[in-house]
Amino acid sequence: MIRAIVFDFDGLTVDTETAWYQAFSSVLAERGVHLPLARFLQVVGTDDGPLHDFFREALGQDCDVKAIEDAAAERYREIMMDPRPREGVLDYLEDAAEMGLKVGMASSSGASWVGSYLDRLGIGGCFHAVVTREQVQRVKPAPDLYVRALELLQVEPHEALAFEDSLNGLLAARRAGLRCVVVPNRVTESLPFKGHALRLSSMGEMSLSQVISAVGG
């Protein structure tokens, strides 16, 4: 029986991933570099190390990674001036409350990043536990974030359902023992997802109760 749901943040709750890809692509294009989607996808759901490696490969070991990051952050802010939750997110949060489910978040991002968006969107109070990179030793694809979320929610892995948009997130959820519903965004839709319980184009495709029924919860 499903007693809790756990959301990823970036790319799943809000499609920040597409905006970041657009931002980095634009900044690198100004430096004469094309950013392949496949290289960007290496960092979706985890840390930015592989992306920094790409900067150095393309521009030389002495390239100013911080300058690229800062320029991309400014471009990102322009793109995301009015952030919106992905389709169906608010409905799922409302449905979870009506169904008496606990709601958690497990994000490889930092607490200030996640918290600022939850506050801006007015949904912070919907979550019984928000676990971010500061609270664990390893981010996704390691299971640590989900393990900690389960501890805080006081549920067993088989009693929780994860929602993810990336391969790193799917791996993390499965390694923690959760069934996982993948809801890819425009950046991650081409990834070779395997082992998920269900795939949706958006949370608007099925209600939360229909999803839980479909995965055998």
C-alpha cells in the first residue's frame, strides 16, 4: 500500500533543466562551442562535474569555468523570470493531501535553491520532508537522498512511490527500493529509461489515484 510519494525537484516539479540547457548552450555558442545534449544530460539529476570537464575539453584546461557558470546563471534567470510548476504537479499535491499521503522531496540541488522555488510557488507547506544535497554524503544516482526521505517520512521503501525525470533520479529511487514513475521533460525525453514502474508524458496524463492503481499500490 502506498503511504507516501517523493518528488524530484529540478526538471520534475519545475522544468529547470530545459532552461539550464538553453542557458549553457547560449553562453557556449558565444564562445564558439556547441553543447551536445548528450553531454548536458550527464549532469541532469546529479552534480555539474562532467559539464565542467566538457568546458575544459572544448575551451582548454585554463578556461574560466566560473565565468561560464555566472554567465549561464544570468541567462537562466532571464529565461525563468516567471517559474511555473510542470503540468499536474499542483493537482498531485492536492490529491495527496486529500488521500492522506505523506509527501517528500529528494533533490540533488541545494536547500537554498529548492527552498526559494518552493516559496515562490507557494507549495513549501505541501511537503512533509525536503531532503537536499547538504543532508547526505552522496547525491543521485546514489540512493542516499531517498533513504533519508523515507526515514523522515517514516515509511518503508515499498510504501513510497518516486517521481523522477532523469536516469540518475530513477537509479537513485530504485537503489533505495522505491518504485519509480518517470515523467521526462523536453531535455530528458530521449533518455533510455529502464526499470521504471510507469512512464508519463506529464502528470496531467493520469490522476495520482490512477497512477497508484496502475503501479499496484
